Amino acid sequence: MSDVARSQEQLAAWLKLAPVVPILTLQDAAQAVAVARALVAGGLPVIEVTLRTESALDAIRAIAREVEGAIVGAGTLLSARQVELASRAGARFGVAPGATLQLLAATEAEGVPFLPGACTPSEIMTLRERGYRTVKFFPASVVGGVPWLRALAAPLPDVTFCATGGIDVRSAPSYLALPNVIAVGGSWLAPREAIAARDWQAIEILAREAAALRPAGSMQP
């Protein structure tokens, strides 16, 4: 098995732990631990912290060090340097809105399980040729959503997706009902107002609701 295949296998195993991956954009690293603890307590252990703020790396570092049960990753990776810094901070996986040869090479060299973004058949096929079987479908809600992913299932049956972008608690079950969707990513789990109010219980409740999501039409309890 190639290094990419092993890395993808690990990533897929993590994504199967819960139906939703919380996507956090944190302005204050001091709040990262409390937010992550609430999410883990609610049943969402796999957490993506986007590198969109100056505090992001400190937030990743704090979660990796202090939150038992959390599997924290770095999102919005755009460069090889960011991959290196995120890995040093303790990120266990990486996520990007797309994929470049430089970014793929950097994550592979660093040994960081990587969820590259793609939304067209050609992009997905290019990643597939390199060994990627788990891909971020982004931005899901504006590039075709559920019908688009359903159409991809037949020609690309061995590729699964973490759908992200414009998905919320209402639309998530429709995505999760698709056989080629392993999980969805969502930013609704940690509302700014809840973080500002330090209402960690509210975040835990949202996490529990998300962790209990079932595919649309499912009869599971």
C-alpha cells in the first residue's frame, strides 16, 4: 500500500467517527479549548480549524495539547509553508478548498492525511490517479449539491466525499443519504454569538444534534 493510500485510509476512518465535521474559524485561541471540549462532549471528535485568522495555529496547538479525544485538523491550507506550520502545531490532518501539485507534494512529504477540495469530474479524476479516494466536495451548495454528487457516484464509484459549503442541519441529511458521502462539514456548530457569550452548553447541544443526524428517509433510531 502506498503512503497516500495509507494516509487516505486513516482519514476515512476518522471521518466515519461522526456524520459532521465542525469547521471553526476562531478569532481568539483562548476559547479554542472550551469550544473543542464542547464539540467532543457532543459526539463530534473530528474538528477542522481554518487558517483564516492569526490565532488559528495557536488554537490548533491548544486543542491538540489539551482536549482529550479531539482529532484536530487544519483547514484552508493554501501553501506548503502552511502545511509545515500546521503539522508542527499538532494538526493531524489537513483540508483545502482545492488542490495544487505543490500542496499535494507538501502534505505527502509531511505525512499529513489530506482532504483536498474538488468539484468537477476532471479534478476528482486527477486526484484519483494520485491515490486520493476521499475528497472534499466544495463549495457544495453552489456547484450542484446533492444532484451533482449523485451523478458522480456511477462513473466514480470508488471516490467518497466530505461535502462542505452552505450545508446546515436541515440539508445535511440529504447529503448523508448518498452512498458516496462519508460526512459533511459545517460551520453552524459553533455560532459566533455562542462563543462570544461563552455558552459552551449551547455548542454541545448543537453538536449532539449533529452527531445524531441520519440520512434523509432513514428509519434508524
